Amino acid sequence: MASSQFPTGITEELKKRGLDEEACARWLGLAQRECFARDFITDRNGQPWQVRPYQQASLESRALRKVHCDGRDVGKTAEIEIIACWAMVTCPDTEMLIATQCENHLFPLMNRLTRRFQTTPAFAPSLVEMRRSPSWHFRFSNNFILWGRIAGQRGINFQGMHVDWQIVDEAQEMTEPSWSELYQALNGGGRRWVYGVPNGLRNGFYRMSQQSDWEQYNWPSSLNPEFTVEKDAELAQLYGGRSAPGYIHRVLGLHGEPCYAVFSLEDYLACVDTATPLVLCVLKEGDEFAAPSGIPRGSYYLGCDLGYARDPSEFVVYSDQPPHLVQVLRVRLEGVNYARQAEIIRVLDRAYQFRRIGIDAGNNGRAVAHVLMAEGLDWCARVHAIEFGALVDVDIMPDGQRARRRAKEFMTQLLQRRLSERTLILPPDPDRETQYAAHTYRVNPQGAIVYEKGDDHIIDADRCALMAHYADTQGPHRESAVSLPLGFFWF
């Protein structure tokens, strides 16, 4: 209930229990979370935190079950932060769990809470124990315990937990096995509050947002006072219009038309090998780059999704170790010009001697591919600029006719097959996991698959790497690739 919904005679009731005026004021200051936040929480400018009108009812809620179906940048994280701090003060001898599916979602929130607990004078003396590994754990002097955990494969990290309050962030990414384990980890009479941004999937999060016995909230991004007409136009352009699924989900906070998960997150997690180290280089304009040394001999493939001003570039290197493809390097470029991107590919090629290089032939990729292929026939033979929207020849039929498929759909199928067969070996990579978990598609009225726009740059680089491997090992024209014009193959 909102702060204004406290019983009218609450002060008189408190006085009957022996509290004087000062004690009553202190009690109300703690009981009303808006007052608590104003007294103990500061905003990013160092000023006392002020509730926005649309946030008040949710902040003061006492519901056992609550679900937020919101757009981006509306204050969900701030509410979770305030609730965790409030519970730390007012709920002694209880335990709270903040849960997400992916590490990328959990770390910023828990790191924010860590700073709050350590730097707020009223909170710091109460923090008696803190650890970050193997999971986030805070214990306070009043025996309030706060956990922060990702689900892990099939929700295994929630097994054995028994908490009084669960807060689930980015709930749209949670898998069904994760929900099953999470439900078992809540004590009787406990609270479960769920926060998410729709992605079109008719999953556990969607079903919760349709339950009448749950307290429901919908905060579109436009409620944020800093949301402008210019911001709205930018987002509409990014997602392909105000009727596009991405805009409906991430700006309006609505489920929109049904979408489907492109990849099984369970299959993906089964291909993650914790013994395989993540080798990641993040470069900006002007940074020096040297490829890893001591590369063992073998067959290597490079996949590239290229951006420049707004989007990053992602390079992924795979080693062919039949029956497996093993990812051995990832390079992320931020704001790096095309000439420098081409030079980095040359440096990588000198180290790995790639058999094939797959490049997403958008405007950025096409320019870099042409620069490389202008250097000679060897580059023309190995560089494949892949038009994601084109048709590709994927096989020769018994009658000699070519079987054709849409390139992006076929490359996606190559990834799906590798994941389901467990023949892809990936290092633990929170960025990649987040992208694979969130990638969705829908079927348009013509029956064609349409992949939702969003942050899928690593996935596109993986698509290109697997297509390059396919071209080298299984493609119908692998024997004569050198004669193909400009490296554009099977179109």
C-alpha cells in the first residue's frame, strides 16, 4: 500500500503501545519507504533521493506477489536498491535473495548495493560480513542476510536456499527450470517481487504479468522526466518504428506480438566450459594491439560483425578441433575506424593464418572486406563478405539443382545445431550469455522469420565464423572458392 494508505489512526495506535511523539516519528520515518529513502539514500548528484509520482505506490507496496512489466530506464534498479536497504534496517533475522539469470544483470546491481552499504554512514557499521564469491553474500549486525545469485544451469544455484523475500531482476530472461528452483527457495508467507522488460516470449515472466492475484505495474519509458521527444524519435529509429517489437517491449513495456527464443539457453550453458579461459581484448581508437603469441598450429576461423560510431565491432576466433569448434579469442572494438579494423584483421591473420574469414557485409563490413580483398587473390579466396538478407546455396541436390536458404536463417541453424549437439566449446562470457538469452524472433505474415533488432553483435560474429567454417569444410563450392568474385559466395 502507498504511504498515504497507512491507517489514519496509526500514530494513536503507536502511542497506545507506549511510543512518545519522537518515537512515533522515527517509526513512521522507517515504515514509510519514501521517507526512509529521502533520509538515507542519495541520487547520482548526491542529493536526497526523491520519489517520482508514478513510483510511490510500488515503493510503498506490502504485497506478497508483485510484478513489474516496464520499459527501460524508469527506476526499477533504484527501487530494488531502496527495498534492499530498507529491509536491511527493518527486517532483522530474515533473508533476502536478489536473483537474475545472467551475471551481466546481477553484477551492476550488487556492486551498486555494495557501494551503498559501505559508504552510507548509517549502514556501514552494521555490515559485519561481505563476500562476492562464489556468490554475493552480506550479513548485518541484526542478522539480516542478503544474497545475490545468478540461476546457473537449470537453476542449480537456488537449490538449498530458504529465504523470506525474493527479488528477481530482468525476469524476462529467466528459464523455466530456473523458475522451478526459485519457487522452492521461498519460505511460506514470503514475498516474491519480479521486475522485467518484455521480450515477446510467452514464458514464466509473461504468465506472472497476467495473474490477477499479483500486484501489477507497467511503467513505460516515457514516465521518466528525462525522456524527451528527441529520445523517443531516436529509439523509434533504432527499433524500426513505434510499432516494431523492440519499441513495444523496451519503451512501452508491453508484451506485444508473441516472439520465440532463437536459442535454447540450456543448450548454450551446456556448451560453456569453465576450464576454457575467456581471452578478451577491448580496444578503442588509438589503442595498441598485438595478437596472442605462441599460437599452436591448426585450422582457425574468424567471424566479424563490424560497427563504428554507434555499434561496437566484435571479432571471434574459433579453432577447429573435430568434432568441436572451440572459441579461443574475442576482440571488441569501440569507435575504431575502418582502416584500423582492417589492420587488426591483418594482425590476427598473421598470428592464426585463418583458413576462412567471415564478415557481416553490412555497410561497415563491406567496406573492410573490399579493402582486404584488394590485397590479392589469397585474401579473395579466404574473405567471405556475407549478406545476411541474401539467399545462399547450401547444397547440391541429386538432380544437380542448388538448394537455397536465407543466409541469416541458415547461419542461425548452424549455431543451433552445434549447441544442441554440444560440439561448440565456449568460455564463460557474461556478454555472450546475455545476448544468447535475449535473442528472439517472430514470423511475419508472409511466413518469413524476422530476428528482433538489438544487441546481438557477438551472435552475428559467431554466425559469420560458423559460416566461414561451413564454407571451408562442407560448402558446395569449397573447391573453387578462389574463383568467386570479391569473396561473395553462393549468392
